[in-house]
Amino acid sequence: MKDFDFLLEEESSDMNCQICSYENNDYLKTVVAFANTNGGKLLFGLDERKREIIGIDDDSLFKVMDTISKSISNYCELEVLINIYVRNYKNKYLT
């Protein structure tokens, strides 16, 4: 199993997991796609190319979560239910 494959184990035809960067707004299109289907999970703090967990700095974790939440609210015309969870894996934060 690769470094973060365990995070994708819940992926199925009904639940899509997408690895995203919080440093740009490219994930917002995925949010709209999820809103138009059965939903899904966005995973932040992963490097898909290197397949490793890079984490989100402890100092910026809540700022990143707030930015993601506000970006989704501002981008989507319809109300989208947002649940943000934080997972600590080997002292690296993922959201």
C-alpha cells in the first residue's frame, strides 16, 4: 500500500475521493461536480505525483480550513453542505 492509499479505500461508484491542493481554487469545480452527484471527499495535504503525505502546517491548519470553506461558499450559488475533518497521520495534518 502506498503512503496514502488507505485514505482512498472508501472510494466507490457512490463516493469519489479527490486529492486537491488548497493553494489554488481548482478544487471548486470538483465541489460543484460532487454537489451535482452523490457527493464525495476532497483530500488536502497530499502530493499525488509523489504519492506522499505532505501535510498542512500546524500553524496554518485552521486558516486553510477557513479558506476552503469560504471559497466553496463564495463559488457555489446553491448551498453546499460542507463537513471538514482533520486527520493526524504520523504528525502530519490532512483535511
